[in-house]
Amino acid sequence: MEANQKQTIYDIAKAAGVSASTVGAALNGSWKSRRISKNTVNRIVEIAEEVGYTVNLQARALRSAKTGLFGMILPQHDNRFFSSIGQCFSNETRTRQALPVIVSTRRDRDQEVQAVRGLIDYSVDALMLVGTSNPDELGEICREANLPHVFVDQPCEGAPSVVSDNKEGARKLTYALLDQCEKNAVRDIMFLGGNAALHATDLRIQGFREALLQHDQIAMDEQIVACGYGRAPTRDALAKLYQSRKGLPSALFINSIGCFEGALEFLTGLPAEEVDACSIGCFDYDPFGSLLRHPIPMVRQRADELVRRAYQHLDENDTEPRMTLIEPELILPRVINAL
Amino acid sequence: MEANQKQTIYDIAKAAGVSASTVGAALNGSWKSRRISKNTVNRIVEIAEEVGYTVNLQARALRSAKTGLFGMILPQHDNRFFSSIGQCFSNETRTRQALPVIVSTRRDRDQEVQAVRGLIDYSVDALMLVGTSNPDELGEICREANLPHVFVDQPCEGAPSVVSDNKEGARKLTYALLDQCEKNAVRDIMFLGGNAALHATDLRIQGFREALLQHDQIAMDEQIVACGYGRAPTRDALAKLYQSRKGLPSALFINSIGCFEGALEFLTGLPAEEVDACSIGCFDYDPFGSLLRHPIPMVRQRADELVRRAYQHLDENDTEPRMTLIEPELILPRVINAL
DNA sequence: AGATTTTGCACCATCGATAGTGCACCTTTA
DNA sequence: TAAAGGTGCACTATCGATGGTGCAAAATCT
């Protein structure tokens, strides 16, 4: 019954006794403007369905220089924030009748470059670059290839970028933590995790410092431990910290959810009283974090807004290197009775 | 300096004073077998780099009937398990020099069908279907299109499938929960969450029942509340349950992480003693879950293994409808002091 | 030196869809 | 009734890369 080989418009043309271009027009909707009679169209569509015809988008793309592929470079899928970005991107892209191609590159420069080149080879119609480690180089590659692109989360000098207002978020979180502290312990807050070389971490540290300044404190360099985004390194960094200062600080600003997990790994090994005495906040959101017995204020980045605005730049054919800031929200801990 | 338009092999051919087919061969590596001199190749490669040439994979795909695109249908990105599957798929696909195309379809039949058809239109070389709500129909579509495919997590009657050993996992988790219970409370364990119509939930319920049987218990239908995979519905189902029976059961088998979050939302509103008295386990893994003060045994599905075996089926050109079971691991709670 | 082999490349059809152009045939209008 | 316009479609070039085939020129052999 079913044709085994993939059917083309030529096969259908033969079956219908018309020309291939007529079949093409009938099937892609351009038949009205090409003055193909409704009868012929019906006949063709019927045959097409019968033999299970599907367009070859490669051929279409080759001819029309539009692939309907939208690319995204993402550090990783298995991360609350990034997967949420991926989800929004996927939704948004599919409502546009296009296909999302998400490539994860582990924040690795070589992988990023390779992935961008790969996507260019596939002639993606546009590219969203999220949290890349090397924005300027990647932006340059896109520009050379004449590929519309936007940066998200980590901005680029030479292209439109949409990022969370990291400084403001950090300020809010720091205030929340300081509020929980005793007056005399204010100087004892620490910033843990992230990569100081990255834009996001840098701004969060700035926000942290500024918030301290509001409390007439100047943050010392020792108060800032940017040990990377890794789980284990953060655990170890915190352990070392604990050892060297013989105890926890009075407050901990933890940069990103991965770091938070690492910190928890260490903290859960400590006596409850010690942990209870330490105010902990995290710049990133995870529902579980907010369900811990220990109250954890968290900052949630608005993935949906980030993606929406990024797409807006693409829609508007914007190539100006302007930066759009999206304010993240501070999620205060609920009052928890159990667990 | 840089060419603005996308360069083709014809442009380079003109620049190098050779034919297009020579350029093609020089650039795609087939020049050895085509007896193009090393000198000519070097000259061509140099020009290509100079003008920033990149292949048009659409054209190549059209000609060679291989796109280098590998598709995946995924219920959602923003979920620990699925995002982890996505990550593994992405890694594995990229080591094969191919491009992963992951489409999320929210377990929605129409979206799934549409996505599969879309991927067929793009001529993906193979397709992995994860946790689909309608495997048989989708399998049929793939078969008609002559598209190599494998099902993951949710099996299909007519195609190779790789799934976690849900029954065994559920048995192990149930045993772990029963071990925590008092002898007399064994009959009081409940199964919460999931969709009984889906293969995975069905088998987990079977495992749950079997484990109870080992304890000489027959699970009553009221002990099984398959309220779906949603967070809010699970919270509400648990709340209702609590009301109607005036308290928590002695043990709770929670099916999937989303349900677990929903349950937590309710549980955190209860007095600590009540929650403490209830053994809680979750069929799914989240590091935060294992960091709660309340000990939570969890079942972790091996995303890497699932994807690895799925790819193996594709590599072996396997179309037999055989099912590969991957044993999930039971993760026992750590001894937690704090939080 | 002439015959034979090898080297190095050009030429051309092809993959499947799209869109410009042309041309019968039919209908309307003067 | 002839001119003018409309309708319905076929023909053909094209997108960029690939691979089979053919043919000179150079290299090797007799």
C-alpha cells in the first residue's frame, strides 16, 4: 500500500498527470497566486496524502535560503536555569513554525566555536547564544557569516544582548541576607562561587559590594571566593573556608544553584546549630531550595522574559550592540514548619 | 576584506581557476581518491579560508540523502530526568559529528505527531522518542517514513525500546520504605502520582504491589492515587487525602520528581512531627531531595545508559521490537545532621 | 620513438523544491 | 466577429554540493 521510497513532487506529478511545479504549488500553498484550479489542488493533495508525501525541507531550504532552523548555544541542559531557557526557546521557536536546535557546549570555548560553525553550516536562520564563555569571538564569527544573533545571560560587546540585572539581583539578595543577620555580624558575610572573569559573576560581586557599602561595610577580598560554578569545587572551597576560620560565616551569598548543591553537601555534615546560625541565600532558583527547613532567599532569573526579549531583537532585525536588562525576582523563603 | 555574501564552491573555483567539482573534492576530503594534487588542494583551502567559506549542508544533504541531524522528542526540558536525557543525547550526538535536534512536546499527542512529522520533513537521520504519550502511532509514522527510530522511557509495541526497569525500581523503593515503617503500619503505605495509563506508572504500581505482597499485603485500590505528573494536582491530591483520612499515611511512595515537589508544597505546611512519622520515597532523583532533613530514598534512572543503549540500537540498524531494560539505582538517604 | 599507464582535472547530471515566463484555450467586451 | 483579457497549467533555470565519466598531458615502459 504505502510507498517505500520517499515520494517527491515528481512522483506525484506523474501520478496526477500534471507537472511538478503544479504539484509544488498545490502542496506549499502558493497555488492561489499561481492560478492552479481548486480541483487540481484537491486531486494532488489527495494523492499526496495517499502516498504519504512529505516535503524535503533540505531542497526547499537550498532553493529559498531559509531553513526554518533556529539555533541556540547553551552551556548545559541539566541545570534548572538553562533548561528553563531551553524550554522557553523551544516553545517560542515552535510557535513560529520553526525547529529549535539546541547545542550544549559546557562553557567550553572550543566547543562553542565548533558548535557555532556547525550551526552556520546548517544555515540556521538565527542564533541565540546563552551564557557563552567567549562572546566576542563568537559574535565575530556570526557577523562574518551574516547570521542574525543575540546573546543571552552573558552579553557581547558587538551584538544585542539580553541579560538579567545581576547587580540589582545581587544587591537585593545581599540586603535580604543582611536583614537576617545580627547587626554585629554584618561584616562576616561571604560570597561563594562563580567565575570572577565572567560578566555575570562580576556584576553580582559588584552588587554584593554595593549592598555592603550601604551598611557601611567595605567588602574585603577574602570575603569573596569565586571558586567556579562546579559543585565539588564549591563544596571543597567551603570546607576549606570552614577549617581556616574555624566555623561558618554569619551569612553566605551563594552564586548559582550548582554551587548551592556543593555547599549543601558540606553543610549537611555540620551540626544543625551551626548551620542554623548562618544566613544562606542563593543567586539562582530551585523549588527544592525554597523547601528546605533553613530559610533560603533565592534569586530567580526570568527565563521566559530573557528569551522573549531576545527573540524580539531578532524579529526587529536589531544588530545594534545594545544591552537589555531583565530584572530577576527575589524569592523570599516561605514559612516552613516541617522537613 | 571579508566577502559579504555566502561563498560557494563556484566562487572559490573562479578565484582558484579550477572547476567547482575540484573545489568540492578539495574541501570535503575526497580529493585523495579523486586524484587532485596536493598543491591544488592547498591553494584551494587557502582561498577558502581567506574568503571564509563554509559548506552548505542543505545542499550536501540534498545530494547525499544524509543530513547529519539526529532528532529527539522529549516531554520537557525543564525536568531533571529529561534534561539529563537531553544532555546525554546532546553529548553523544555531537561526538558523532552530528547535530542534535531536541523538540519538547509536553506529552501532548498532537504536538508529538506534529514534531515527528516536522523532523521527518527535515530528514533527520534517526529519531529518539522519549516518554511519548502515544508510542504506537508515532512508531507507525516513523516506519512509514522509513526513519530509523528508538523509543526511550516509554516503550513502543513495534520498535526497539529502552526503558528503565520500572517494576524492579518500584519494588526496591517500596522495600526501602517498608523497612522504615513499623511492622503494624505496613498496610498503610500509599502510592502517589503518575498516570496509570502510561507504561512507566503502570509498572511502578505493579512493582509496588509485588513488594507489598512480599510483606503479605494486598494493595487496595485506595492505596494508589495516580493523580498525574503535575505538581499542583499532586499537592491537592495529597491535601485531600490528608483531610479524608485525618492524617498522613505511614509511608508515601511518590512517583516522579514533579509530584514530589507538589507533595512537599503540602507537607511543608504540616507540623514537623506528623511529617517525621511518615516514610517518604520518590521514584526519581534530585540532589536536593536527598539533602532534605527528612530521609528520602530515591530511585535514579540512568539517563546515560538509556541513551547509550538507544544509540546502540540505532547503530546496529535494529528494527526489531525488542525492549531493553536498564536497572535504575536506589539512592538511600545520607545521614544528615543539619538543614 | 612509440605504446601504455598514470596523473590531474573538467564536464555534466543529479538531489527536490521554487518561481519566472510563456502559451494555449476560454470568456468577456466593443 | 474580432480584440482584449483571464484562466490553468507546462517548461525551465536555479539553489550548492557530489560523484561518475571522459580526456588531455605527463610519466613510465619497451
